[in-house]
Amino acid sequence: MSDAFKEFIAKREAEQHARDGAQRWFWVALVVAVVVVMAIILLRGDPSTKILNPNTASAEELVTLPEVGPTMANAIIAKRNEKPFTKPEDLLDVKGIGPKTLEKMKPRLTFQK
């Protein structure tokens, strides 16, 4: 083989080695990013299990309750402004909340200050 050809082969091998190294770092960085995102999600906690006081919860928090959407969250806020809730059954006065919905909500409700 000629020296020029050997030099060409050596250069190509060096380029391939550099590409392999860059790809390796890309995948390592991607795995680290995924692990960090998953850790943040897991450490933050699931909002659908948080205990809420319907007298103080924001509309964004209320929509995490079972069967509660933005409209019902606003209805809960409007009703609590009339008269604070003291027990779960008080929520039956909110249009759209019936006994079945209330039963789904009860484990997530508190009325302590």
C-alpha cells in the first residue's frame, strides 16, 4: 500500500473514532436527561392523590379531584364564597356533584384549616 493510501485510511479511522465518541456522549447525555426528568416527576408527587380543602384549594387543584373539570371547579369556588363547606355532604349543593361523585371525592377531601 502506498503512504498516501495508508494516510487516507488512518484519517478515516480517526474520523470514525471521533464520531463514535460523539455518539456515545450523546446517548449518555440523553439517558441522564431522562433519569433527571423521571426523578423530578416522581419526587414532585402525583397531584391526583393530594388531599385538598375545598374551601382553600385553587381551581387548578380542584380539577385534580375525580369528576371535576374547570366548570365544576369554578362552581365549587362560587359556592364556597357563599358559605364555607364544613363537611363533604355540603358539596352536594354544588350543581353537578351527586352522591356517586361525592363518594369518589371523599378520600381526597379535608375540612381542617
